[in-house]
Amino acid sequence: MGEDRLTPGPQQPDATPAGPPLSAPGDVDLAPLLGRGRLLVALDFDGVVAPLTDDPAHSTPLPATARAIAGLAALPDTTVGFISGRPLGVLKDLTDPPPQAVFIGSHGAEEDFGAEAPRASAGDGTSDDDGAPALTPAERAVLDTLDAAFARISAEAPAEGEGELRLERKPLGRTFHVRGTTGARRAFFVERVDALLADVPSARRIHGHEVIEYAVRKTTKGQGLARMIDRTGARAALYIGDDTTDEDAFALLHRVRAELPGLGVKVGPGATAADVRIPAPTDVSVLLARLLESRAPRVA
């Protein structure tokens, strides 16, 4: 997977991004998704279902998107799935999902396909009593190292610039947020957090929108999407994502296209292997509403 490195100062869209140009959601060809058989509608959450926010705890699905998701989930032969770097429990709480929805959390390391209890799908496959993935001693040591590094980096930050480094603690990783930081402070945070891979070489470093994440298991959204396709028996698949971590899922759709019609949709700027690019989460609402309108009479 390609990784976009964070750089000091506000992020700017690529001047000549690789991949498809912007399309209006009304112009996207939905024909690959309208054939017979089960359709999987798989969605990243942040930046797709919900707009990006400074505080990830306050992310909320756009109402129009939530309505379209509910409508699609209620159709025959149609499954809605969420695939995210969020922990499984947090993802389910934030999405306020329809009861038929399925989930992949923690970049592919957690899954819930409805009939089964939530469980870890990587490593030893076991869970703690609270449903969180069970960690090995080595994995716990990685998280302890990252927690200590966060305290150290925060304490050593230069005075010039604005904002604070924020840490989001996840069951299988730690996400360092630099959104809202500027100047020398931002440059310091990015450099020091990026260099932590030397201290935790067994972890997977993931660069995203204003974040650097370290995961203790090297699973991907592409692996999660492959399991979701297999478990749901999908005969066609739509995947919508906005971040570098979604590129594994877009690549998976390309690899299986001979057997599985599909459509990969990138939201926003950046190099991508997606088939289509749309501008913003509000356009996701329009695209999903169009899909609902077009598919409903075919499966009724």
C-alpha cells in the first residue's frame, strides 16, 4: 500500500493526482452493481459516511447517507457493510447501523457478520471477556511503548506553533492525530511520531488524513473486504473510501474483477486505484440514493 507522508503545514490536494478525475455523483455508471445476485455495499466511515472532524469521537453520519444506507440494507439480496480503522465496538456505535449490517473494524483485524459474535480475525482469533481482541504480551508491549512515546513527545514539543498532539487509543493500535497543529510544533510531532517505527518494528505504520497510526497486527482493509465478500456471498461489490488505507480494498476489487463485478469510489483528492472519484461525503449521499433508486425495482 502506498503511504502519503504528512508534511508540516496544512495539507494541500495533489496538483496532478494519479487516478480518475472528479465526477459528479449523478454521472457515475452504476451498471456493474445492478445485475442479478447479492450486492455488497461496503463503506469506510470517516470521510465517507461521516465528514472528517477534529475530534473523532464526534463523527456523525450525514442524515441523507444514513437514510440511503437504511434503504439499501432493507432491499432483498443487498448487504451493507462498514470497513474502518475504528475499533469494532466504536464503529458500531458511531454508525447507528441498520440491523442487517456487517462490520470489519481495526483495519481488518476485527469482524462481525451478524450471526456470529464479534471476534478478532487475526492473530490467535480469541477475544477478552469484553469482546475486545485478546493481545499477546508482545502486542501489549508495543502499545505500552507507544503510550510512553506519546507522553514524551508531547512534553518535548517546541513552543512555536499551535495545537497539541492527540492520541486515540484503540484495542489493536494507537493513532496520533496532528489535525489543528501548525508550524514547528506540527513538524516536530510528525517527525517524531513517524520515527517511532524504529522502536516498534513489528507494528504496521499507517499514514492517513492528519494521522499516523501504529497497528499491532498487519491486516488491511483489502483483506477485510475479501472476507466480507466471501462471507456474504456477494456477486457484485461497491467500495467507497477516502484514505490511503482504502487503496488495499480498491486493489482487491481490481484483482477479482474477472469473477466479481465491482466499483471502487474514492472520495476527495489523492492518488488512487479507484475506478471513480467524487468530491465529498455529501456526494456519497447522492450516489447511494441513486443506487437505491436504481436497484429497488430490480430486486423487488
